[in-house]
Amino acid sequence: MSATTLHPTSGPAKDLRVAAALGRRRRATTTVIKVACYAATAIGLLLLLSILGTLVWNGGSAISLRVFTDVTKPPGSDGGLLNPIIGSLIQTSIGTLIGTPIGLLVGTYLAEYAKSSPLANAVRFVSDILLSAPSILIGLFVYQSLVVPMGGFSGWAGCAALAIIVIPVVVRTTEDMLRLLPDTLREAVIALGAPKWKMITLVCWRAAASGIVTGVLLAVARVAGETAPLLFTSLGNLNWSLSLGAPMSSLPITIYSYAGSPYPDWIALAWAGALIITLGVLGLNIVARSLLRGRK
């Protein structure tokens, strides 16, 4: 279609000038947006690198074999972080082992059975609320539900708080991964005479395994650095203790306590603990992203 057809009252030369002006304006707008995006990206990367650089600079100088072999000691005693590291590993592992099966089954129910029923919508709504709720509220809930009735802080209460944080992450990831599977896969399995439970466990779960594992790793990366819920549940313990029925030490609590102390050796250990937990979470995120990329 010619320019005279589009603008019968205008000449071709005028139409060309208008089109050229419009093109220049669009290119200028595109350039401005690109510059703004690049600037925002540079600022974000600069902030991230400054945080990581500060952690490596302060925490790297405090990292030594003693940090991983000695327990926490009074100021000036050259203590380590063995009991907080072990306590964090125990509570994170148990919380993940409790929350993962529950989240997996709930996500499977939403994707394979309930679909868009009123009950499923209600469960999704509650799961989304838990996913975005501040962790300190979960800590307060577990404090009222377990700590007060049990008569004291304990490692079990900390595990329960972390499990509640894990559940909605696994629920959302499991449901999304199962919904990505084509219905023709399910129809083919059912056509062979397999019951639905076998179709889910032997076919759907296997097909979505990498995505589900990614969700679990992301949940672990989140709970590994949680401090607020543990303040109201496991509380922390400066002594060596593996009893889940008593207050249990953890890295986030130890970092929180040591960073605000007036003792230089405790502050150095806080930086070392922050670097350890950051590298651990970073490693888990890298593994999770790699699995997710493989799934795509």
C-alpha cells in the first residue's frame, strides 16, 4: 500500500519525513531504555560484588582450620564454629526431610487431582501466603505451638519452623513442574492400563524430577540462612550439644550474636560464619540453576 493511499491529503515527501522522524524518535527511546537497563544492571552487579568482596575480605582472613574443628568458646579463647555448623546442618537437613515429602504430595494433589477445584484454590492461596510470609511470623507460630507447650526451646522446634518454610517452596515447584508435562504422556500411560498412582509415581515424578529437585535445593538455600525463626525456637547454644530436645546452636544465630559483640575475635568469627553460609547457599543456587537449565 502506497503512502498516498494511507494519507490521501499528504504528499509522498511529507509522509517520508514523518516516517523518518517517527523512526528517529523510536530509536532514541530504545537507546534511552537500553542505557537505563545497562545502568541498573551495573548498579546491581556493583552492589553484589561489593557485598561479596566485603565478605571475602573480612571472612577470608578469619577462615582457618580452627574454625571447622573447635567449638565456640569465651572471648579471647580462640574458639571455632564447629557446633554452629553441625547444628545448622542437622536442623536444615531434618527440616528439609520433614517439609519435602509434604510439599511434594501437596503439589502432586494440586496438579494431578484437584486441578481448579475450590479446595485446590484455597490450598494454593494458603501456600502462596506462607511463601511470602515473613519468617519471623512462622517463628512466633512455632513458639506458641511447640516451645511454650514443651516448656523450653529445642532443636525440634527449630526443625519444625524450617520445615514450614520449606513446604510452600516445594509445593509451588512441584505443581509447576507437573503442569508442564503434556497430557498426552498421562493419556498414553493410562491407555496401557496403569493405575493413576503408578502413572504419577513412575512416569510424572520421573519426568519432572530435575525441576522438583531444583525446588528442594532452592528451599534448602532459603532456610539455611534463616535467623528469625530460630531465635524463637532453637534459640542457640554456645556449648557443644547434639540433643534436639535442648537449645541447639546454628550459624545464623551465632553470626547474629557475635556480630554485635564488642570482642574482635567474635566479630572475626561472625565474618567467617557469614562467608561459610554465603558460599554454601551460593553453591546450592548454582546447582539448582544448573538443574533448571538442564530441564529447560
